Amino acid sequence: MDVGDTVDSGPKYTSMIFGITANVVYYLPSNFFFGGAIGLGGINADDSKTNSEGNYTNIGSAGPGLFLKAQVGQEWWVSDNWALGAAVRVSFIRAKESDAGPHAPVWTGGTASLLFSTTYN
């Protein structure tokens, strides 16, 4: 997790990155596809240990901010109606800390995902 000039990582945090985007995907005739999205997103971080009441302690949140997503993949027809596919998706977010005033630190984060899909046509 990067907050301003501080970089920290490890098992003591859990975080969630979320975004609302307009997604565009383009399929080639071979069922190879690529796409991307741009929109608004946010980050929320909690301490991974629960307090005495069994709740997670919120470390902070950032947003709304710039959320970007890109993906590339392939689908293969395995029968007349079914296709199986795989894709790689990466996302990135950059947002100022929520409710921290005009000099709020900027949070950045990202994800990488391996996706599997089935399509019925």
C-alpha cells in the first residue's frame, strides 16, 4: 500500500479496491479480445486483526479517484454452443485520502487477475 511517500506492505492490512467504469471490449474473429475501462474508484484499508468487539479497525479510505483497467484474453469454442476462455486483467487506482483536507496524501494501488470464463451462445 502506498500512501503519500510511505510504502508499507505485509499481512497487517486488508484492502479493497473498487471502481465504477465504462468498459469496452473488442473481439477479433479468432475470439482473441482486448479491452479497457476508465472511471471513478476508491480504496478502503482495514487492519487485518479484529478488535475486542470482533470488528476490523478502519485505517482509512481514499476516493473518488482515477480508476483504470485493461484486459486481454482468448476464448475457444469447445462445442457448437459452448466456449471456454482465459484472460489477464490489471487495474490501477490513484485517489486522495477521504476527508483529510486540502493536503491529503495520495493513495495508489493496483491488482492483477487471471480470469476464466464460459460462454453459451
